[in-house]
Amino acid sequence: MGLAKDKPDKMNNKIKPYSVLSLDLGTTTGYAIYAPIRGKITQTGILNNEAKSTQSTGFKYIKFRGNLQELSDICAHSGEPIEIVCFEDVARHTATKAAQMYGGFRAIMESFCIDNRIEYGGYGVSEIKKHATGKGNAGKPLMVEMARKKWHIPAKYPNLHSNQKGFEDVADALWILDLARTRLQI
């Protein structure tokens, strides 16, 4: 089994319709799932990976791994197991703690993919922004606005207002998924 990381052209050439999970990694992880049999995005949402105040930071990663497993199980039981995970490949963080947290979530995601024989690949931040808005340096408000227009997302997303932090993560996951579908031609 080759990982998309090891075989970059597999992520760029259409071989068959893939079931794709996109992730905007963080303590609040936005996600979107594309199911090829149904030919549409079947799920979007937020994985809350926050640890309890009495727990160490490491519990965020344990919770994230459990959340990934739960999503994977749901997709498998629906007959469309996750075949590719795509994510925002952040090359630089200005804050040390943010960089450490991102690295932890990314390591958990990669190990989950390897353990479950799921291909994975990342797209750069400016690449995603350019795909979404035409500008590689677009801000979060424009990314959210463009997502609301493209996918007809109402001002109130389930349990979130479109200007809240969690919604930004879902919007980013949708754009990551859209870029992956464009690249994979699905």
C-alpha cells in the first residue's frame, strides 16, 4: 500500500472515485466527508478535541484519535469507508504553542491513516485560500463568506453562528475537500 505522501501523483491522478475526509486540524477540528456513491458531501462538522481542565494536553490527542476512529466507523458502516484524508499543511506558525499543537494533531492523524491503510496528503495554506477566493492571502472572513455562498450555508450553522470559531474550521474543511476533489477529478 502506498501512501499519498509517498506517491504524490496518486493524489493528482483520477483512478477511481474516492471517499474523502478533509480536516482542518486543531483543538476544534473542522471536517467534511465526500461519499462517491452518493456523489455528494455527506457530513460536515466539528470534532471537539478539548481536554478537561484536570487533564494534561496529551488527552487532546487521545480524544482526537477517538474522534477519527468514530468518523471512520460511521463511514465504514455506511458502505463508504474513508480512502483518503486531506488536510491543511501548515508550514509555519507564528506562535510556538500553536505549532506544537498542530504538530501533535498532525502526528496523530498520520499515524491513524498509516494504521488504517488510508492514504493522506496535505495542501498548503495559500493554495487552499487561492482555490477558495482567488487570493492566496485571503483572510478568514472572506473564506467563510465564499463558503457560505458556494454551499448555500445559512447564517446559522447547526449550533453555531457563521462568525464563530467552529464555523471557520468547517468552512476551511469544505475548501480543503473541494480542492482535493478538484485535484482528484472526483
